[in-house]
Amino acid sequence: MSTSQTRPGARLKRGLRAFGTLLIVLSAITPASSVFIIGPGVVRQAGTGAFWSYVLAAVVGVFMAFVYAELSSAYPLTGGEYTIIGRTLGRLPGFLALVLVLVTQLLILAVIALGVGTYLGVLFPGLPGPLAGAVTVALAAAVAVFDIRFNAVVTGVFLALEMLALLALSAIGVLNVERPFTDLLVNPVAPDGSPATLGLIALATAVAIFSYNGYGSAVYFGEETHGARRNIARVILWALAITVAAELIPITAVLLSATSLDGGNVVQQVVAEHGGGTLNTLISLGVALAIGNAVIAIMLLTARLIFSSARDATWPARVNTLFGRIHPRFGTPWTATIAAGAVSAALCFVPERYLLVVTGTSLVVIYAALCVAVIGGRRNGSTAHGVYRMPLYPLAPVAALAALAYVIYTSAIDPVIGRPSLIVTAAILVAGTVVYLTVVRRRGTWTLHDPGEEKD
């Protein structure tokens, strides 16, 4: 391995155009998984009011997409959020963001992979979920080692199948309407048939926000995308727009065609009732493929996060050298990819409830930090060189912060997942602060390296 492949300033291979990056990002968002897994939970909370929950979540998504786009146009770096927060708000906030995002990403890989067993169970009854998840993670890591353009093609093919599943679901709903669309607009009802209150819709909105999440992951591929300072911001905005359409349309179709909202998975019920057994099997297989595709995409960005942390000398010297290696042929962070795969595969055997508790509210903290970062960047000039500026500033970050405060409130009153998740997130931040003050700052080696910009 040559020195140029392991030094702190090592560069990834710039092999993506904006469209390829968009395919990977949409795969990481995985709209089909969101509709089939998260969507039923939103409906169980708000009934047909879930339509408004998804609409309101889309508005919050627009605000956060503006924030991500402006920040990523200034710092399109493979470390993602921590590299941005560290450069705009300071080293300690940046390090805390690194710790929180790294823990969350590794756990999210396991959480998503565990869903494969659920949907493959239609074809293979009794399939062990943890084993299916671990195998999915291992296969995703193997694919993610290859050239980034190859991964864009692979994820693009799976994404097309995912979109076909959503198209089929939308068609089922439109062809089997049980209630008029105007009922969703002006007369939403709860699952028990009572009017869906604003409070119910707002509570469900907090969940729907997570359903759209992932558009900001485009920044992780900034060092591999041509014209990144222009194109990453565009990818983020396009990813959100496509995601909203790909999720809101089928969810609306389900709400229009569901004969009962008071039950289990209303999406699966609609498919089974109106689509038949064969179509149900095909769509379940499509969802399983969508989950696997999401694992590949999230593996790609998690590996780049680990690689960036090694390049910034976060770990002991030997670990930095190991995780900072770039494959001589594929130009990818191959050792970081293998490490991410090994850890996440092992986590598949941890009870899912514990994984959800750890990951539940960390995203809210990162979103809030980015909102503060975009305001701080404007004030201290650290983002002045960015080529994208959001419209109507500071409406987006201020409104997003207000929405995130409400999400934290809803989490605090949830004793099962939300409140424990807030406590765990706070504990991670406290532990990260102690490590930074007692180890990282004293060692004096942690540096936010600039790998150099592409000449557009």
C-alpha cells in the first residue's frame, strides 16, 4: 500500500455525476421501506389524518433540505455533518456530532437490515430475523467495497424495483377507493372513527419526519461527485422532492382504499385485500430488496464517515492508518467498509428495542445542530464561500428548530422509546465530551483536514 493511500489527506476517487449520487441517496432514504414500515405506524396514530401528517412533515423536510443544501455547498466533505458542524460551531460540537452520528449509523444499519427477515418471511416462513439481517449487512459491505459508480448502478437497479412496488401500491389504492379525497382534506378521522384532532396529527407528524429522512446524506459523497459545491445542493433538493412524491402518493392511496384503519399494518392489509396473494408476495419481495438496497447505500456513507474520522486522526495512530486506507483499484475506503459491516452485522443480534432506543432521538439533535450551524455560518462567515443560499433566510432554520423542539417534547412524554432515547442520547453526548476533554484535546492530533477541492 503506497503512502498516498494512507496519509491523512488521502482522497477518494471522484467518479460520480449528480444523477449517480441521487440514485444512492434515494436508496438510502428507501421510500418503499418508509411506506411499508413507518407508514402504518403513522396511520395507527392519526388515521386518515396521516395525510396531513405527511404534508406537514414535507414542509419541515423543505426547511431542513435548505439547511443541508447551504451547508453542503460550502463543505461538500465525506465526513458529513461533523465536518460541517466542526467548521462552523467549533471543534467540541464537531467531535460530539461525529460520536453521535457514528453510533447512530452503525445501529441504523442493523435496524434496517432486520426488516429483511420480516418481508422475506413471506417466501421463507420461520426465517431467523437476526441471521437474515447479519447476512444482508455482510453482503452489502462486500458490494460497497467496489467502485462507487458500480454501486450507483446496483442501487439504481434496486431503486427502480422499489419504485415499481410503490407504483403497484398506488394503483391498488386508486382502483379501490373507499372514501373521497375530500374526506382526507376536511374530515380526517382517527383509527377508531372519531375526528382526528390536531394533536393526533401533530404527534404523527413527528414520526413522518423520520420517514422522509436521508436526503442530507448526499454530502457524504461530496468528494466523489463532480462539481460537488454546485451539485450536492441540487441532489439534496431533488432527493427530497422525489421522496415526498414517492411516499405521499402511495400513503394517500392507502388511506383512500383502506376498509379499516383500526388494526395492524394497514398497508399490508390493503395489498392483501385488494391485490391478492401473488401480488402481496411480489410486493413483499420488492420491499425486502428495497431494505437490502438501503443497507448498501447506508453502508457506503457509514464507511465514508469512518474513513473521514481516520483521516482527521480521531483514533490511535494504527487505527487511523487502517481505516484511512483507500482501495488501489476501486478508490473506495475498503477497510472502513469492512469494519462498518462487521460491527453492524454483530449488532443484528442485539434486541431491536435497544437499537431503537439508542437511535430514536439522535437525528433530532443532529438536525438542530445543523440549524444552529447554518445560522452560525452566516454570522461568522465560515460558509460565505458556499455557492447556494437558501431563500427567505432565516425562516428555514428557525422554523425547523421549532418543529424539532416539538419532536423532543413528544419523545419526552413517551415512556417506552422516546424518553429512554433522550436519556441515552444525552449520555452519549456527555461521554463524548469527557473523551474530548480528557483524551482528544490533550492528544492534540484531531484535525479537520481539507482534502482539497475539485477545480470546477
